[in-house]
Amino acid sequence: MTALRKVAAVESGAAVRLQNADWVAVADALHARGYATLSSVLDPSKCQAVRELYERPALFRSRVVMARHGFGQGEYQYFSYPLSVEIDALRHDFYRPLAPVANIWAERLGSDRRYPAELDDYLARCHHQGQKRPTPLLLKYGPGDYNRQHQDLYGGEQFPLQAAVLLSAPGSDFAGGEFVLTETAPRRQTRAEVVPLTQGDVVIFAVNHRPVPSAKGFSRVAMRHGVSTVRVGLRMTLGIIFHDAA
């Protein structure tokens, strides 16, 4: 069975889990702390099927070795268009419940930008502005690898939220490699948060800025994300970014 056929059931199981998720609680967590988690969106067999896609170079538009660019250590590959049906479905299914949160954040930050209800309409906006390269990616970290704190911006058009699915099992496939978020507010020291994840879990988090309550309504704080050093084993992640790249 090919890797693409093995991954063919991702959409059905994940779609049901996403439809049944408590998106009100997810929105509340995003408003309160800038990130939220969903448990077991992909089961272990589906995680394995997605990991195996990494060895199919025809599915990807580019491969990045992080050390060459000062990003950290490890590597990742960006999927090419057309995306596989399964990855495309996950991207759409995450976008729909997150668009209302994105619009609330825009309003709170004083922006007149609004995000359409459907991903295809949002991608049309990206493409109109010259951002036409797909951004979903698979990331691979081995022993000693890590990802420096960063933001996935890719151009002037940015959806304010993104998602990552942990495809490997902590304590079994790898040790270390924690997902780390940092938040920097004006005139305050940076705050770090380690987000515990198990295989198949999803973390949804701010791409760039998020609104936080302040004396004058809401203020803007910057968030970055990264991965701490993997001590042993292999850690793989599926990253789902909604805006395309220039």
C-alpha cells in the first residue's frame, strides 16, 4: 500500500473529531492565553501514515535544512500544490472554526481586516496579493535538533492563527523536543510556556500578535514558537499554516 493510500483515512476520522471538538472552549483558551490544544485528532496509525509522506519528494515544493539559515537544527519540507486530499481537508476543517476567532482578534486590535468563513476565499485573497506558494509542512527533528523561536509570516497577508499536529510519541519515539511558546508585551520581560502534547494532539496558536486586555481596552503582544532540543529519537510534526507564501 502506498503512503498516499495509507493516509487516505486521515480526513474521515480527523473530520469527525474536529466536528465534535469543543470550539467554544478552544476560542476561550485562545482569547485567554494565545493557544489551545485538542487531544488525539489523529490516531497513531494516521500519524504514521502522515510521517511516511516525508519520503515522497514529489509531494513537496522545497526542503529546508535549518542549520543553513540559522533557524536551529533539523529540517522540514513544504508541501506543493495540489495538496493531498487529506492535508487539504485538515487545513479547511481547522480554518472554519478559527475564522471567527481571527475576526474577533482583528476587531480588538483595531484592524478593519476581516477573514472570510471559508479557506478558499481567504486563499484567493492571498493569491491576489502574490502569495501563491502553499505553506503546510512536515518537520523532522533528530537527536540534538531544535527550532529557534520564530513567527511564520511569509508575506503581508497573514492569518493570525496556525496549528501543529505532533506525529511522534513522546517517551517512545523521542525525548525532549517540547513545544515552547513565548509572549513579549511592551515594557515586560518575555514569558515562556511549554505546551505538553502527546501523539496526535494539536496545538493552535498565534502566528504573530494577539490581543490582551489592558486599561484602554486591548493591547498587542507578540508571540513566537519553537521546539526545545530533542535529546534522543525522532520527532515529526505536521504544520498547518493558512496563509500562503510570497
